Amino acid sequence: MMNEEEDMLELLDDEGTADQFDLELDEPEEEILSEVDESIKETKPEPGDLDKSEERGDLDESEEPVAHEIEIDIRLIIAAVVAIAAIIVASVFVIPILMPSGPPEVVMTPSQSGEDLFLYYESGPVLQEQDLRFTLGGAEIPMGKIMLMGGMNWPWEQGTVLKIDTSGYEKPATIAVIYTKGDGENLIYSTGAEPTPTPTPTPTPEPTPEPIITPEILVPHPQEEPDWQIPFDGFADKALIRFDARPTSGIQPLTVQFADQTQICAQNRSWDFGDGMSSNVRYPEHTYPFPGTYMASLDLVFCDPGESSDSPVKEITVLPVDRQDVLLSGPGTANIDAGGVLFFTVKGPGMIIRIGGRDHYLEKGDLVSIMINNGGTGSISIINNAIIQFNFDNVSVWINGEEYETGWLTNININQYEQIASSDITFRIIAREPGLKGLVNGIPSIVASPGQMITLHNAGTDSTGKLLFSIQDGAGFSFRGGIESYEVTTPF
């Protein structure tokens, strides 16, 4: 019994404790519920407010398409801005990388004739006049002293020649070609200009005293004339003027012997060779340097005014030389044989040639012949219808068939020629170590071991109109032009 009573008391104590715990829990719950009720009251909308919210809902639904369009426009604007930014970045960073930077790379070959320096533009981009400056020894060269040869105009392109007049400047000095386009100024080429050599005057030979001849009786003999056979002509009685020409065809330059075979008395004689040249002697010899067909004629004034006759005509045919293009350069010694001749006709007035210290200005249409008397080591530069160099220490110059001067040819400036030809210009070259190799019509053909001789026969301009020959002291030689033939031999 006692145990049961104690158990009941413990149970009652536990129930009281539980009730007290429930009371403690109920108090915060009531507080929380009261706070929730108050917040509900605060957020509960009034009937009028509910109607307004429904109206705003309807308005938001009606504005959804407009907002969608605005969103698309914004995306397009963003895409355009991104594209523009990409272009700007490319122009700032990518394009400068792709574009060539710095001054252009050029290759030029210089040559000098008297006071004129010539630059042959071998390779490089097109150069504009406004992008270049030229100086000599640091002094500015005005553009009035600079011109393109061969009748060319700016811009300066590959394969053309620029002439620089260096007169009035101290020499030797350095000529500089300065590129001014872009950032700053850049030197793209330089070379030296040498002073013009003073030719040694040719001494006038003293006349040899004539020997005293003892008079003696001389038997006169009639002067013998060439034995010209007069071919039979059925119309001889009608044509009073008769002449012969031999040969009437051949390879350039063709020398023709003419003979007047007229049998009646004539006071004046006039030959017309058909190429602008003429003569009044009875047996003239005439050279046709250029290919073509020419009509030669003879006109006479008879002693008897009552006599008259038509002028007969003979056709002269001159054929061109068949030359091959040759490119040859390297270590070796080179010389030119004596006897070679250069022919050309002048296209425009004002061209100049200086020989024996004298300048001669040529006129349009002048026929000029230059014979190399001694040969040796000269220099030749013919390019772009211009003759820039043909410098030898002993030449003879004829102008329109008359001898003009013999001496040292130090300057020639033929800006444009009409026709050009050459005869018997022969080069002899001795190869040095390690030997020489050359191209014939673009094919490797010429091979010479050290000590062997290469002979280039009948040289002239090549298929592009170039004839270039120069000797570099201690560095060999360079030749480019056309030749009729060549041979490689071993000297004894």
C-alpha cells in the first residue's frame, strides 16, 4: 500500500510539472499569435486598394509586348557596340601588324657619267615624288636637278633610271635617297658621287717637214676608176642616169658601194640613200646601221640643158642581227676589243656628248656613230631608250656622216634615242677563282674555269633594250646585253 501511495504522489508531481511546462509554452504562443494578427491587419488591403491593384495587373499585361520590343532593341544596340569595338581593336592592334612597317626596301644600281649620276631602280615598291628627298654631302638637291630618263614620268617604278645632276656640289660626296612618308625620315639608299675627271688634252702633232723632191719629168697617166661592168639594159636609151649598188641586201650594219654609171656629161650629182643621208661624190660608200628597206636614188643635172632623165631607184634591204640575251658577272678581268661601233639616232633636241673636253649638243634626227679606237676597260650603260654611259679613253665620233672629234669620251647624255645599233663590239673575259657561270636566254650555259677566256662576239642591246657593262676594281665585272655568239677557250 505504501508503495502504491508513493507511486501516485510521484505521478501527481509529474502532472503538475507538465501543467506548469504547458503554461510556460502557451504564453509565447499567444504572444506570437497576437503579433501575427497585427501584421495581418497591417497588410490586409482595403477594397478600394484591391481594385487598384487589379487595374495595375491589367496594365502590366498590356505593356509586356512593348517591353519585349525594347529588350530586342537594346540587344541590337549592344551587338552594334560590340562590333564597333572589335573593329577599333582590329584597326589598332591587328591591321598595323599586317601592314608593312618602316621604310621600303629597294635595290638600285648606280653609275656616273660626268656630272650626272644615274640610279637604275632594280626592285622595290613604286616611289612617289612627294615621298622622296635627295641630298649630296648633306645638302638638299632640288627636284629641278632630278629627272626620269627615257621620257618617263613620276612615279619611279622598277626598271627605270633616275638622273641626278651633281654639278655645283663638292665631290667626292655621298648621295642619299631619303624616304619621307610615314613617321620621320628614313635613308633607303646611298652611294658616292665622284668628281668629274679632267681629260688630258690631246697634243697637236707637229707637222713633219716635207722632203725636197728633185724635179723630174713625169709621164701623166689617166686616173683609173673602178671597173664597173654596166649590165645590159633594154631601156638604156631611155634612162640617161644609171648607177649600181653592191650589195643590195645583208645583215646590219650593211655597207653598200654605190657607183654612178651615167655616160653623158653631168654638172651636179646628188645621191639620196633613203635613210636621210646623202652624198655628191661619184662613187660613195654608205653604211646602213639599222634594219629596214631603203630606196636609194641618184639625181643629175646634165651639161646640156635640153637633156633630162628620171632618177632611177634601187631597193636596199638590211636584215637585223639575231642576238641572244646574256647575263654574266663575277670575278675576272674584262676588256673590249678595238674597232667596235655604236650607232644611234637622236629622238629629241638638247642631248649632249662630251669628247676631248668639248661639249656638243645634238639635234633631233642626228645620226651619231662612235668608234672604239683603243678598246680596253670602258663602261657602257644603255637602258630604257637612253644612253647613260659609253665612256672610253679613245673614240672617234661622227655626226651625220662627218667626223666630229677624236679623244676621250667622258660624258654622254642621250635621254631618248630613236634607233640604236652596234657592230663588232667584242668582250674578252678571263675567269678567276672559283670560275664563272652565265645565262644565255635565261638558261645556265656559259661555264668557265679559272684561267679560261670567255669571248662575247658582236654585243649589242638585248631583247629588253639593255646593254650594261662595268668593271668593279678588285671585285670583277658585270655584263648584261645581247650577243651574236660566244666561245670559251683556254689560253696557251
